[in-house]
Amino acid sequence: MTKATAPMFILLASLLSFSWAADWKSEVGNLISQGNDFQAAARYLEEQLDSLSDDDKAVASSLLPFFFHQVGDREKEYARLGEYFEKYGPLNMSYDFLPLSVRNSLVLYFRDWVLRYPWVLKVGFVESSSPQKKEAAASAPRELVLGVEMANEAYYKLSRGQEVLKGGQFKRGFNSMTIETDNFFAEPATYPFSLELKAGDLIVRREMTIVVSLSVFGVLENQRSEVQPSEYVLKMFLGDELLALSRKSVAAMPPVKIETPPPTGVYDPWGPGYQNKPEIPSGFPIGGIPTLVNELLKMLKKKDEIEPVPPVELKPDLALLLRKKRPDGRTVEMLARLTIGFKEVRFYSFSSRLSQR
């Protein structure tokens, strides 16, 4: 009896879950069909949202900002809109349970926001220096370059506390901005920042931090005698925007030791190997002309080629080797590691904030 009833309970639970998934869509569809009661539909979805499955929760989350938009509640609309984009992104949903006219309006609503929402794809440091590949710098950098990859254009404002550090417009794709690092490397600390992005009336505020940790390797000894390769970084900026970045390494030439024969005590103006009648070839083989022309063409082609600029890689952490003089006068080698962290994301209405001032 027990073995027979167990499958029945499983089947019953499955049917109930399917019925529950169908019921919430039917309920929302009825509220909209019987009088476009978007307020009641939004209130019902907020009450049922946590109990839905993951797939149904994505569909319901996409409905809430549209419903609040229909009733003119911008604060709730933007809050639900931001939550949906940050968690799910632009997904293709099925709204068969809604009337056709409402379905079309919903599709147009999201199509507009897909093209405008200030969606941050990635934030990171523009370059990362490995302590094994680079010599310790004599001083800490005065600024850092942060890269921001955007899905759409948006106005931005970078702040630290009440101080506005940067502002302008991010383009779609890669963008960069510089941050001054005064006292960043004096001691381990966490520096909070906020990045606000504006698209139309919507403001998305992202709280972020740069965590600086320091570790000392030891006292530096005399400079090593072995030859180290020279390395330089070439950056091209237009204002604060980084257009191109390239890192080059040039192998240093080791010291050359030239051995000369000992003096013989006899003056010889011509030196060894002098020829009064040097043997110079009087002709050039005709068969070698095509090869010579081919080599010249290759040289000209390589000269005209432009080296492609590698794509900028954004990394969440940055390691720098620095030299620091201690109070006792000794210089130590120190590893500074910077890490970008992200906290909460908030959503505001620009017009509502203006009216509250």
C-alpha cells in the first residue's frame, strides 16, 4: 500500500505545481483582460513572486516594470526594471496569456529599454603588471586607468563621498577614466566610490570599492649586475578616453668585450689584412636579380604594414611592485595589490530627485 501511494503523491505534487504555474498567468491575464487593472496585477505579482519557479520568476519580473509604467509609478518601475536587467538581461519571453494589444505594448516597451538601459558589461583595471616580469617602480603611480565596457551610451558621474571626481558620457563599447591615487599606497585601506549612470530619466547608482593591500618582500640589496630588458608602455589618450595601449620590451645589449692584439712595437700604418689591390667582384649574376627584387618588395610591404592594436583587457585586480623608503632610511621592495569590489546597485528617477531638493 505504501509503495503504491508514493508515486501517486509525486504525480499529485507535479500536477499541483503545473496548475500553480498556470494559475498565476491566468490570474494576471484575467486582471488585464477585464479592465486593464495593472495596479492589481502588479500587486498580485509582488505577493506571488517569491513562490514562483525560476523560469516563471523571470517572466513575472519582466511584467512588473511595465505594469508600474502603466500606472505612472516611476520609482517602482525603475526599481523593478533595474532588478530585471541586472539579474536576467534582455531575454525573449512568452506572453501568450496577455491580450494582444497589451502584449504588443509590452514588447515595444522592452525594445526601447534594451537600446537605452545603461547596462555595464564589465569594469576593471586597464593593465595588470606581474611582479615577476617588471622591476619595482621607484615611486607609486599618481593615477590609475579604469576601463568600463558599456552595452549602450549613458552619461556618467564618478564620486568619492560628496566629491565628484569625473563626469561625462560613456559610449557603447570600451571607455576609460583615470583616478588619482593620492595616499593610496601609504597603508592598506578600502576606498569607496560610486558610479552613477543616467539614461533619460533613469539613474543607476553602483557602489564600488578599491581595496589596497600591501606586503613587504624585504630590504633591497645592491643593484644586480645582470642586464634587464627595457620595457615601456605607450598610451594614446583623447582627454580622459584611452584610445590605444601597447606594451613593448626591448632586449638590452650586454656589454661587449673587444679583444685587441698586444702591441708589437713596430709602427704599421696599414695594419693587418691590408690589401693594396682589394679583390672586388666586377659583376653581378643575372640569375640573382629576381631574388633581390622579391626581397626588396617584402621589405617595402613590411614597412607599410601597421601593427594591429591588441584589445584592451580589463582585470578586477592590479599588482604593482614599488620601492619604499622606511623611517630607518632603508629601501624595501613592496607589492601593492588593488582589487575592485562591487556592492549594491540602486535605481532612481532623476526628475523625482530634482523635485525633492
